[in-house]
Amino acid sequence: MKNITMIAAVAENDALGKDNTLLWHLPDDFKRFKAITTGHTIIMGRKTFESFPRPLPNRPHIIITRDRSYTTTYSECTVVHSLDEALALADKQKQVFIIGGGEIYTQAMSVCNVLEITRVHETYEADTFFPPIDPELWQLVKEENHPSDEKHAVPFSYLTYNRR
């Protein structure tokens, strides 16, 4: 079985974003996201894709949308219409990353086997949320804490969970 990993930055109240934008700026988290996902297929919803100025380099993109007329001109992007279709398309990949948004995370929670969470130690007003992480189903296997500093206004932790 391939490794299906959900990767997300999530506030203490499970907030992900508002108005299709992130609620914080964490340069080290962006670097970690790039290091972990580069070279691997990334699966996302249409709104997440549209929040980027252009496709992320060196990562095939699979974009999920219910809009049957939605297309993209980028050669590194493929449009599909369900999570099942996205996973079938990525079936030959050893590692696949689900990168958002909230609805896609909720759909994928039952099929992924690793969670890479950046827990932002603050609460935010948001319109998009990460699904709850059930401790009966997920085991925290790694934790790395980062205090706030001149580049990071809020403290955060990198948390890796494996499915039990």
C-alpha cells in the first residue's frame, strides 16, 4: 500500500484558513512543506489550487473539483472530480500528499495513513477547518516544538501521527 499523507498547518481550534488564505506566516513551515512534498504527487481541492500564484514546482498536481467544466492550462496539473479518482490516478506513486482544503481533508481522513501537522499554538477566526484527530485512530510518533521568534509571530509544533 502506498503512503498517503495529509499535510496541514492547523491552529489550536483546528482552523486552516479564511477567505481562501492562510491565517499566519510561518517561513520555516513553508520550507518544511517544500522539503517534504517536492518530488511527490500532491492532491488538493480547486480552491486550494487557486490560492497559489502558480503550480508548486517539481510536484505533479491533482486538482479535485465538482465543476465538470473546470480546466487548467498547466501541464503539471490534472483535474479530476472525486477523491477516489485522484487516488486511482496516483495509484502507482509510493508517496502521495493531500494538501487541502478542509473538505478534501475530511474526505481523506479515512484513507490516509500519516498526518504531518504543523500545530499553530493560537486560535483564529476561520471559515475552513481541519477534521478532528481521533487519538483512538492516530498515534503521535514525533513532536518538534518551535517557539515564536523574529520570523514567526506565534509558536508552533511539527507533529507526525501514524494510523494505529
